[in-house]
Amino acid sequence: MDENTPHIAFGCAAFTDKKLPILKKPEFLTAPQIELSEIPHLGKLNIRCDSINRDEVSKLIQCNLPAEPNYMSNKAGRFAVSLGPDEYLLLAEPGSESQLEQILRSSHLLEHISVVNVSDAFCAIRLSGIKVRELLSKGCPIDLHPNNFYSNRTAQCELALANVILICLEDNEFVCICRTSFAEYVLDWCIDAGQEYGILISKKI
Amino acid sequence: MRHTQSHRLGTNNATVTDKQKSVHFRFDGKEYIGFEGDTLASALLAHGVHLIGRSFKYHRPRGIFGSGSEEPNALIRVIKGATAEPNLRATQIEIYDGLIAESQNRFPNLKFDLLSVNNLFSRFFPAGFYYKTFMWPSTFWMVYEKFIRRAAGLGKISKRHLEQNRYEHKYAHCELLVVGGGAAGLQAAVIAAQTGIRVIIADEQHKFGGWLLTDNNFNIDERPAINWVHDTVKKLQSAPNVTCLNRTTVFAAMDDNFTIMAERVTEHLANQPAHLPKQRLWKIRAEKVIMATGAIERPLVFSGNDLPGIMLSSAIRSYIKRHEVLPGTRIIVFTNNDDAYFTALAIYEAGGFIRCIIDLRKNPKSQIITTIRKLGIEIKTGHAVITAHGTRHIASVDIAAYDCEIQAPISDISHMDCNLLAVSGGLNPVVHLHSQRKGKLIWDDRTLCYRPNNSSVQWVSVGSANGTFQLTKVLNEATKTTSIIISKIAKHYKISKTEETINGPKSDDSKQNWAPTPAWLINSGQPHLSEKTAFVDFQNDSTAADIKLAVREGYHSVEHLKRYTTTGMATDQGKTSNINAIGILAESLNKSVAQTGITTFRPPYTPTSLGLIAGRNIGSLFDPLRKTRMHGWHQSKGAKFENVGQWIRAWYYPQEGEEFHQAVNREVYATRHYAGLIDASTLGKIEVKGPDAGEFLNRVYTNNFANLPIGKARYGLMLKEDGMVFDDGVTTRLAEDHFFMTTTTGGAAAVLAWLEELLQTEWQDLKVYLTSVTEQWSVASISGPNSSAILEACMSEDQNITDDFPFMTMKNTFIAGIPSRIFRISFTGEMAFEINVPARYGLALWSHLMQVGKEYNLTAYGTEAMHVLRAEKGFIIVGQETDGTVTPYDLGMDWIVSKKKSDFIGKRALERESMNEPQRKQLVGLLTTDPQKVIPEGAHAVLNPNQDTPMEMLGHVSSSYYSPNLKHSIAMALLKGGFNRKGQIVYIPMLNGEQPIKAKIVDPIFFDKKGDRLHG
Amino acid sequence: MLRIKCPFCGYRNESEFSCGGEAHIARPSAAVSDKLTDSTFSEYLFMRENPKGVFLERWCHTSGCRRWFNVARDTVTHQIYEIYPAGKTPKTTIGKKAYQVNWRRKSKAEVASKYLKRTPK
Ligand SMILES: [Zn+2]
């Protein structure tokens, strides 16, 4: 069964159940300054491995597991986010997660590492626009100044009442990864907190 | 009728008010006109309105007293649409077109207040009145409380406030936070800004400048001070690294420079734009903080000092300079220092008539005094105002020559009429934030004030907040201190060295000799009479007499005095009263002020709206609601939901015309007779992986898991180290080194955290990785005699899983083409299968099962039916049958506690003597004599319902339902020595005179005791 | 609100962390019950230090990386003197002293915990 079968949920219900697009902005703004959309079915693997096995795992998944905490590395559409001294989240193209999981499970490293498919456990939300940092600072206690939180920086932190993984892709482009059941809250919070900047929730990927 | 602005000056030099723009507003039902930039206080004073409230205890008339957040009297309720906000200070409310304001604490109106009879009987309200009067007998407290609450009311809150007012929070980070935008703050910010570091400067008022907006006749660097303010603010506002926040009160200074402030974003606007909040709460983490919070003038304490028309000298000067309002026509100035002479000068320049200046000092000399003398204004040195007279406004004062040494009048009293009295008792540095940070204070005997000791590396006070009152010195201190503090942030931040950045600008402020004379309480010669009306804390109505009474009763510590007399405990936190109270206490004890000490200031600096503290966390954003992937289906079938932790789960699915019990009974019955389907997606799920996974589970569960065969599932009980049940669930071995653990819905996060804690801190040698997969899998659990048939019907023809699928095993397969993990486990006692699919297929699986199950009478059931089904079987629910004080033995689950394992979490604790005490509360079943009567959960059981209260209680009912399968009410209870009481009768006493419920103690398994149904 | 330096994530607000109480409480194994009287076991289970001054305690970065670590913190000033890995002892002079003067170093429970480093399978 593939993902195009109509009765298989396309992405997170927080987005699919809503009538998109949603636009909220003050009248004086001509265009929203924040855009928000889900990246549905992004492959997500939780990888646990010690630093000694990091290089070998990196080779197998064709993406470097970052050695430095709170950073992300990316290669050919795959992103590896560091979550802890021995914990990583690999974001991969939709559908590739099972294959990647198999590669790692069948490797000789199996005894020393753990790989768990968490693609459906988390929802990836893309936020972009010139006011994104302003919006996030209403709920996120970490220092989001561009000198401190720049491209490829990541953080596991609070966003209002949800715990999220925040990733800076570009200066004005972020990915926020939260547990799927918190996606609706994160979305509603963003709509409420972002209305002064103008916010558009779209289906665009 | 619109009143004329009789007290507005004709000039056009106001530093704040813009006379070009009129503003219409209402106060207590009357219409008034003010100007843009006016506060409600300045606009009312412009109309000659002083009286603005009644005092808290005695309902004495009170008028506008100050000009800022120190205001103790002028508390106002502002009405906007359907909402109203109480307890705002008139001195801080900016007027706007259409503002509607009301005075508070008066009934039926301001001029005639019924409760002011309290004033006539003021002997009833001495210090500690409430403590003494309402202490005994304690059973009367309920009566007293109503009385006190009505008497103590400070304003009314509107119930619809949060619907119409939005608040929000915002985090910010900076290297330097400057609190206060007066001379010191502006200079500090401008010096810091040039280094490129992030600077935030916040000021409480709507315009930056602080006291320079009032003392605008000084020059800074040979230009008018006000121009210096404008230039500096412009510089700061154009710097990209500086955030300038006016209308922003820093109200809390916390550990490691976590600083909280309230920005009034739109509440000063006539039309609040919908996209912006009323107020914004800033939570700032600053590397360093400069506290340039200024100083507040304190009054002098004498009889009748609380009459409307008596105001702080500095406030009067502010109204003249900022708003061009002169709030009186025949004015007396009463002072112990030089500052009041600047007020006199301002009054004179505004064309006001000064009857005389009364100075407590015998022979004061300074440039400003000479200037005033030259203007021909009478100065009575070595004199004091002994008493002020008037009914609703000051009308006259008694004056006498006064000796501050012996603290007594030394001449006959003379009488002088006036309608405005300016009082000045010296300056108190605003040390609140410093004190909140637990910074120490030093008493300065020369300047008569407490100032900060400035010993922290994280924050520093400058300017008048630091007890430095002369302008050139303030600017110099701000400059130098800022340079030092910036060098501590990082070496690479350099300040270019110019005269301005080394020493700061120069001013011609002539306040050179700042040395007030101490006079904490003016003695009328008949203190027993006068001290009862000599007010120290205006807002809480505490008097000099109260303080002296407290001292006589032994309250000598300043902390005790504060609580006993409530001095300094009102919403103004004693900004104008604390030091005077301490001065009077010190004199009464024959101690110095330094020896007496000072109370600690605590947040918030000014009253803060609870809505602001809540911010966005209200309504639908109050708490995240977590929904499963099948939620949409439940909703479309009209399910009622219940909250389980943050999860929202289908509770029952009422069909048309069905009530709660009917729906639940139908679901329970259908599940036992045909098949039922429940959404169990919220169960906690943890992947346990690693070579030591088996050993790890052996240590955290009471039973053995290391020997569990691959593909097999086992129920496990988890204890905490104290031997009490912590969680339960089924864990399945997927591979030699790989387990799949399930936990309770509510316990999922706590279990994962606890297991991580053990691995990281206790058993670092174990190689185990834990990953939460709660949301990776959607779970549909199908139970009942028809469940295997439905499952078969969902499989492709070549699949046959229900044969050769023993109880407590697991299979990987496909259902309707969806990759699934199926567990043959049961929480209902029926043959049951728990189907786990990747969450994206959750809804598809559910819909498919319901579709296929139609022929087999498959019924969706909710959490309530699940509870009944499991209770019929006597299965416990952690958190319902357990409460952190229940061991496995108490639950009768000895079978699950391994006797062979040498250790597991909780093992040693279970061996303690008290754990095996036979009178512990133990889990039993209860069957009511009346089969229809369902006992309320949480009710207590007794042996004899006719005994006197308090009754001897056996224990409580933990679960109670009506079982449609048994056609009988069933309950579980934890009763003392319950295991040995089977067969006994207990009674459950009810409230409201209902008859006690009679029940028999039985075994807690009510249905299918042998468990035959598990196998279909 | 304190600012705590998670060894992995760096400085974060105290609200992201949870405090796990006193550090360095060795868990005695039930396997050596002859050495572990009820009173010895209760030292482990119930007794906790509550000093005015430097305290060695465990913290977890709950809302972040979920890692546990140890902290030497002054309970009066909240000053943090040292942050060091779980399972290790402090290295600073202040931390070492706080470790050594703790009564627990001589407690029967701690002595009992040394009999068995790893419970047998
Ligand atoms: Zn961390």
C-alpha cells in the first residue's frame, strides 16, 4: 500500500483537517510576513550510537552525524540533527526511512547502536519569512539572534507549552519538529502569536 | 457639563503634554477635557480635582499625592467596553479620547461615603486589629472572613476581562539591560550602544527622560537638559543594537539577571488594534543589568498629612513642568531639604502664589535658597507644620518653631490658610530591584537614605538609584560604571575614549549640598492625639500611633512591625512609607535607622495584571490537547471525550437518545457478546534496545523478563525504590536485544524519564538505549468473541493468523495491506488483539476494522466501557487502585513479585517489616446489597455507620461501576486488612442525609474467574 | 530563574531542567540483605542532605537533551561552582570538600553498596 491511497492520512491531522490556506494579518499589511506549512511524511530515524561508531554510521546513511552538539549536518537532502551526546535524528526523503533502517539493522554495528523509525511520531513544520525569529521569540526562551542561531544550528527547547526541535535552515527559514499530537497546538499558537506579522498557513511543501 | 481647566497654565513649554491636542474623557460620570500626554492625574488636577478615593480602612478622603508609580491614593478603575480593570494608578494612566475612569473604594459616592463611619470609630482599628479581633473563637472565622473581604476590597474585577483583552509573552536576550530612562539610564545606554552589544533600555513612563522632564531648566553640556534627552533618545532609537521600550515597567529582577517587565503596548490607545496585545510581558536574560531606577521623594509625617491638597513637592513640580498644571493657588512648602526649593522656584515661575516655605532646618544655606530669598518668598527656617486642617481638602495648617533635636515644637502655634501643601522629606533611591536580587543596602547618614551596596558582578545601580543626586555626578557615575561593566562582558568590546565617554557630560545642577535633616515624625506637643492622624502608609491606613503601639506590644523587628501594622504591604509596596516607618520605629527604640534595618522588597515592583502573567496560555491554548489519529472518526460519531493527562480520549459514543449509562452499558455488553474496538493509541510505548536490555528490564520490573522468549509478551509491574507500584504494562521481546514496552497513558513520560535516570545515573554500565515511540504507532484494540473472525476477515486469503496465535504472543503481519504489529493480549478478559500500525495508517486501520466488523456487530467503545470491562475482571488501573502508597502485595499480586531475582527496584523496600503488616489497606471487591446502587468513587467505608464522627474509616472505594454483564453494581476498594475481611459487611456513609450504602466484601474478580473467555 | 549550563546544550533556563535532588547516593543491592538492615536501607531510601551552602545535586535537562549531570550549587546564593558528569565526583576544591564532608560517605548504606557493584543476572 503506498501513500497515495486516499484513506491513508496525508501528513498530520493538524494540517489536513484544517481548511487551508489560513491567512491572518492586520489590514495594513499587503502580504503575510510568515509562512507556515507541513513537510509531510519526512523520513525520521532516531539513531543512538557512541562517538566511536559515529563515522561508520555516517558512511552507511550517507550523511555525517554531527560531532558538535546543537548542530545539524546535511548532505543531498538528508539532515542529521544532534539530540544528545549519543543521540541523533536523521531526516531523510519521504519513503527512504525503511531502507535506511534496514541498512543499519543489518550492519555489523547492530549490537552497538539503536535505530528506530519515528517518522510518524513527529511532525515537521516549516516556518519562513522575515518575522519568523520574532514569532518564535514569543514562546522560545533560547537566544535566536542570527549571531547565535544561524544556518545549521539546532536546539531542543520549549516553544510555548510544547517541546520542539528547532532547526535553522536559512536566515529566515526554520523547521520546527514536534510530537505529532502537539502539532495542532503549535499551529494554533503560531496563528495566534503571529497575527501581528501576518501569517499564512498553506499546504505548500 | 464640561469643567474648565482652571489650573492649567497659559504657557506652552510642557515637556510632556501637547496642548495642541485635546482629549475628552469621563471620570465618575462627569466629562472632562485634557490634552494629549496628560495622565489622568494631571488632567484631573488641571480641573482642580484632587479628591479621588477613600482610604482602605477608615475611608478618609484621599487625593492625588504623587506623580508616578509611587502613588498610594489615586487608585482607579478603567472601563473599556464590557470589561473593567481596577487598581490602576491615576498618575500612570495616559488619557485618551473616550477614556472612562471611576474612583474606587467608595459607597455610594466619593463625597459621601457610608463606610467612613470607620473613621469616626478609628479606635477600633489599631495596629494588629484584624489579628486581635478575628482570632477567637476560630470557628467564627467563616463569619469574619465575609466581613473582612468586603471591608478589604480594593476594586472589582470584570469576569469577562480575558475575553476582550489579549496579553502575550516575549523572550529577549541582551548583553546589557538598562532599567530606567532618566539621566543615568540614558547616559549608560548611549555609552554601551557604541560598542555594538545588544542593549535594552526600558522606562516606566511614556516618555524617556525621567526627572529631566521635570528639572528641565538645567543644562547638560551647555544645552537645555531636555534637548540632551531628545538627542540621546534619537541616537538610541536609531542604533540597530538598541531596543528602546517606553511604557515598560521592570517589575521583577530574578536570579542570573532574568528580568521581567511589563510593556503597555496598546492600553493607552483609544482604539486598540486587534493584532496587538494590551500588554506584553518581556522575559529578558541579560548578561549585565544597570539599575538606573531613580529615586522617590518621601513625605513628612504629621497630623492630618493625608488630606487631599497635600502632595509630594516633586510631584507638584512635575505637574507644573510636564503638564503645565499648577494644582493650587495658595501654596505652602514644607521641607527638610533643598529639593523643595526647586519646586518653589517652579511655582514662582509658573505665576503661583507661595505663602511661605517652612524648613525644618535651623540655618540652611545653598545657592537655591539664596535665589528663592531674592525672589522675596518668605522662608521660615527651624519651623514645622504641626497639623493640617480641612474636611475634604486642606484648608489651613498649624505652624510652630520646631527643634529637631528634642523633637518638639518650641513656640506657640500660628495658623495659616492654604489650598496646596507641598511636602518633601528627602529622597529614597528606588532599590526594589536590587533588593529583589537579595542585594544588601547601606544606610547613608548624610543623605538619609538606604542605597545599594553594589557588590554584585551581575548588576549595578547608578544615579539617584545609587544615592547620587547631583546631575553632573549622576552622568559621571553612569559613564564610568558602564565602561567598567562593559569591559567585564567581553574584552573585545571597546569604548572609544573621548571626554564624553570618560567622564560624561557636565551639567549646571546646583543641588550641591544634599543633606536633609532627619525628622521622621513631627511632634505636635500632644502626640497621643495627633499621632492617630499622622499617616505613614496611606494605602493601608497605618499611622504613627499604630507603629508606636506595635513597639509597645513588643514588635521591635522591622519585619514584625511590617506584618503587624501592614505598613508597606499595600499595592504600592510602601514606596513612600517604608523609610518613614523605619525612622519612627528607630526613634521609638532609641536606635539608629541603620541598626533598625529594612524589609526586603519582593516582586512585583508595581501591581501586575494576572492576565499578563498568563499571557497566551488561556482558552484553547491553556494546555495542549493531544489527539490520536483516529480522533476525527470519534468526533464524527458524536463521541464524548475525556481528558487523560494532556490526551483527549473517546469516553463513550452515545447513539441517538442515549444517556451516559445507556451508552456505556451497550458498549460493555456488545464487547462481551460480540466484539468491541477501542482506540488505545495513547498508551506509552518505548523501544528498549541493547545487549543488556533483558537485564535492565529484570531490574525495573518485579517479575522476570530476561527469560522471555522472542515473540512473547509479558505483563510487568514497575515499582519505585520505596516498593510502591509506579506503573504497569505489557512488554514484548522483539529480538534477543530488543523489547517493546508499553506503559499507562498517564505514566508514559514519567516512566521514560525514570528509566533514563536509572540508566544514566545508576547503571551506567548497562548498554541499553531507550526511544519513545508512543506516537509512532496508532493502536486499535479489538476484543470479544467475534474478534478473531473480524481479524481474519481483514486478512488476505492466504493469511491465517488467528490459528497458531497463542495468548501473550506477538506477530508482524499486514492488515488491509497495512504493516502491523499484532499483540494477542487482553485488558477485557475476552479474546483480544492489540493492533499497532504506523500512525499515518491509524485512521485507515480503524475505519477498515469498523467497516469489516459491521457484520460481526463490532462496536466502538470508549474509556468508560474499558474501565467497566477491566473492573469486571478485577484488573487494576495504576493511579486509580494505586496512589503511591500501594504495594503489589496490597493488590494481591504476590504472583508477579519474583522470589528468585536477587534484586530489582523496590525489592528491598518490600522486605521491610511495615510492608507486610496485616492491617495495611488491601484491594478487595465490594458487592452492594442493592444491585442497582453504584457507590461513588472515593467514598469511605466503615464497619459501623452509627458511630460518632469522626468515624473510624476502613479505607476507600477506588473504582465503582454498574456491570451490565452481571446486572450488578461492582466496586473495588482498598480496606484495612481487607484480605481477611472477605464476607464481612461494610457501610459507605453518604452526604446529605442519604442512607449509608451497604456492601459485602468479596474477591475483586467479578466475572469469568477462571479466565476461560480469553481463549474464545 | 537560574541559568544552568547543560554540558551538552549550553546555557538554558532553569525551567527546562528538573532537579533530581542529592547526588552521590549509592544504591545498595538487595542481594546483600545480610549487610542491609532496615535502618541501613532507610539511610539510602529516606535520608537526604539539606545544607545551607554548597550542595551536590543531580539535574536533568528535561526539555532538551534529557541528559543527567551533577551540579555543585550554593543553596543560599544559587551560585553554581561546578557542573560534572553523572557518575563522576567533583573536581573543584569546593565540590570535593562538599563531597567529602557529607555524612553519607561513612553511612552503612554506602558501605553496603560497595559489596556489589553489579547485581548478578
Ligand atoms: Zn541539554
